Amino acid sequence: MLGSFAVLRKQSLLGDAISHAALPGIAIAFLITGTKDSNILLLGALISGLIGTFWIRGIVKKTHLKSDTALGLILSLFFGFGMLLLTYIQKQPNANQAGLDKYLFGQAATLVESDVWLMSLVTGFCLLVLLLFWKEFKILLFDADYTKTLGFNTTFIDVLITSFIVLAIVLGLQTVGVVLMSAMLLAPAAAARQWTNSLGVMVFLAALFGAFSGVFGTAISASQNNLSTGPVIVIVASVFVLVSFIFSPSRGLLFKQIRFIKNRRDLKLHKTLAFMYHIAKTHDNISHPHTIKILNNFQGFTKRTLQKLVDKQYVTLHGSNWSLTKEGFKTASNLYNQQSDSHE
Amino acid sequence: MKGNIAVQVDDLTVAYNYKPVLWDIDLEIPEGVLMAIVGPNGAGKSTLIKSILGILNPIAGSVSIYGKPYEKQRELVAYVPQKGSVDWDFPTTALDVVMMGTYGSLGWIKRPGQKEKKLALEALEKVGMLPFKNRQISQLSGGQQQRIFLARALVQDASIYFMDEPFQGVDATTEIAIINILKELRKANKTVIVVHHDLQTVPEYFDWVTFLNVKKIATGPVKDIFNDDNLTKTYGINYKVSIQE
């Protein structure tokens, strides 16, 4: 759901950076408290995720570095630091440390009821804020400069969106893990974009795809032994993306190709019809028969195109002669007018 | 000169890093003029507009609108950004974009309703884009996209309009449509400030002009100051333009 905003902001990699930036937070939270209570660890993840995000914003604003450079920098810095802390924790003579690495790849099976409650609560809260600030989010995404001239505090809206993206990512960490989380954020949004041209529908579809991947992925991994849930969910989500890229009616590759071929065929037909129209125009009677041989002079003419024109009842055949029907003449003259219109 | 000063800029200086982009600009724009800002690439034309509108933070200087600070007079000012400044593949419709013009008067959280929709439709009508209201914005031509941006500013019903190259990449039909709307605005005693590139059309379209090249070279009525001398000073080459009377 919130992934839609990340995709539209062209900050897709932000999700990746945030999830990696969350890792040291988890490790530090463990070092300080010594517990493995997921709420406390996720709080740590949230804090370090937010720090990472605002560092990225700061770097982009204050230096000449491009945002992808800043993202990459923060991503590896935080992830490296997080790994360092994890190895340090593992060397500690404390039996309690096992299991922290589940945040690397996620382990949905370790979710308990209270985790699910927390997730639902936060999701509900996100939804509420999204509905309240829908108008502000939309205009900021589309045209930030203009939003500022209308008197909105764009920094506030920006921080709000970013914070919610961080929140969503941190919540997903337990299920999918640091490494795969960004796919979970982006895949449903990328898939949804293919099907709609409305922001509202896109966000809704993304939420639907995301939920469906979650349910479906869990079901698959539960039915098999030794299939961890996180990666399966991500694969299911990716299948959505693939299917959307190929089969979406307006933006999909398949229909684009079909439309392309159909357009070319239509164009060929129209050209032949226009050629006939020019010949027929010179006679008083538009249905005056002409020999088919004339058409052979016309480049690209085939028997098949002629047959198609007959099928469409634009042309009638009499032996080796053809003549335009009234309908054919009308269509051709419309065609001709349209063309001269579009050349203006 | 006509009565009120619509926009007053004092000592405005803007810099990216060390290099000044605008240097100590003083500018008075009288109410009811149709003004072109002209100057070579990199002269700071867009920067000037953006600094006046508070999109960029100037190092020094102040802007007042009808004698009061800009921050208090925002609702009197509308902005038409460069067409290329947004992603036109954004999932939304022409009507939706024009509706954004009403967001400022709505304020936080409140949703646009029937009244706002009516205003947006009227603005679309004015720019001749009503038939395209439900069109996805990526499927509009460059000229149509520009007209949508213009409609969005018209919805704001402001007194002062800032436009950043509204004629860039549009065909002759759209250019005439836009200039007619601008002239109508002037008739209604609105002030219109346009970043403009085509020097040939300045005398025909505008009655006021500002020459800008980091510093302000000259500002005033087109018939008084639009001459070879100022053009040469601004563009640095010996520029000859025949001015049609």
C-alpha cells in the first residue's frame, strides 16, 4: 500500500536502504535490553530506520550526491554495522542470543498472536492517516514545488510519508527479513501500476496484491516442509508483477504487441482503400467497376487485403473487376478527411 | 505607470553553492501588466520566480505582494511551473490535476467537493480542454498538458500569476490559446509574469518586460526599453531585433 508512494516518488530503493538500516537498531536494542521481545527489537529497528532515512535526505539535500549514491552509501554503512554487531553478539557467552538472525531473512513462523495484533493496529493507523492526508500526499507526489506555493508545509507531508514507509518496512521485517523486505514493499505497487491510471485504485490494488501474496505464500510454504515463508511470499508477489507486466490491457507487453500488429494491418487496409477511393473519385458513379490489375501498381497490395475489404463490404468483386460500395466510399472519404485534419 | 505595485522585490540574492545565480535584484511590478522576463539560459529567470514564490530560499532579500510579505498573501498568487518539472505518467486525470488548484483554499485534510469540481470544470472550459477532462494525463499532448497547468492556476482565481515558460514546446494553436487567456487576465486587471524565450514575440504579446542576466539589466514598458541596447547588454552579443510598432 505505502509502496505505491515509494514507486511513484522514484525512490524505490529507499525501501531497501531503510530495511537494511533497521538491522543495527535490532542489534543495539538487543545489546541494551538483553531481551528478544520482538516489540522492543522492532522499536530499535524503527529508530535506526528513521535515522538512516533522514541521513539519506540530509545527504541529498546538503551535498551534490545523487540520491542513489546516498542510498547505497547508507544502505551498506548501516548493514555493515548491523552485521558487525550481530557477529559481536554471537560471540558473547550468553545463550540468549540465538535467533536474532531471523531478522535477516525473516521467519513468519515465529510470529505470535501479539505480533499480529500490533501489525493490524499499525496498519489501521496507517490507513487512517492515509485517508486523512490523501489530498496532500497526492499533490506532493505529483508536484512538490506547486504544493509549496499553495501554502502547504511540504517538509511535514514528506516526513509523514517517509515515516510511514519506514514503519511499514519495520513491521514487515519479522516476516520477510531485511534482505527481501523492499521487494515486499515495491512488487505489489509495481504490479498495481500496470492495471490502473488512478492513484486510488493503484493503492487499493497494491494492498490487495500484497495481502494476497502474503496469504498465498504462507499457504504454499506451510504445505511443504523446509520452505521458509518470507522468500515464498516474495516469489508470489513477483509472479504478480510478471503477470501484470505481460497481461495488463493498457500497459502490458502482450496487448501492446497485439495492438501494434493490428494497427499495422488496419493501416495497410486503409491505404489500399484510400488508393481505391482516389481512382473511384474520378468517376461520376462511385461504384464504377475497375480492373484489379490497376491495384497491382499499388505497392504492398495483396489478394488478402482485397478479400478483407470485401468481407467488410467496402468493396464488391465482379470477375476481374472491383468497385467501391457506398459504405466503402464513405469510410474512405472519412479516412481521408481525418488524415488531412491530423496533418494540420 | 498604473496605480498599485503588485509585486515588489528588494535586494534579492540567490546562490547555489558559491556562484550567485541572482545578484541583488530590485524589482517593482505594477498591477495589471503582462510582463515577460527575458534573458539567456542560466540567467536565473526560473530561479527568480521560484525565489519570489518561496520554493527556493534566497540568501538575502525580501518579497512583498501588494505591500505585505508574500507568506501572508499566498492566496493572491498562482504559479504555473515548467511542464517538464513533473512526471506526466503519474496515475491521474486532467480534471484531477486542475482540482489541485483548489487545494490551497481548502487547507489541510478537507476534501474537494462539488463546488471545487465546478470551478475546475469551468477552468477546463476556459482553456478548451473540457472534452479531455477524464483523460489520463500521460495521454495528453505537450500543448494540452500546458493548458491543464494553466487551468490549474486559473482555478486559484489569484490576482498575480507567475508562469515558467508556458510556451515551451507547444504548437501555434496552443500558443494563441494561451496568449488570449493571458490577455483576458490583464483585462481583468490581473498581473501576469511570464518567463519567456522567444524575443520575436515580446512586443506582440507583452506590455512590460524585464531583462535579466544574474543582475537585473532593465525593467519597464516594452515600448520604452525593448531595444537593441538592452538586448545587447543582456545577451552579450550584438543583438538586432526589429520592433514592430
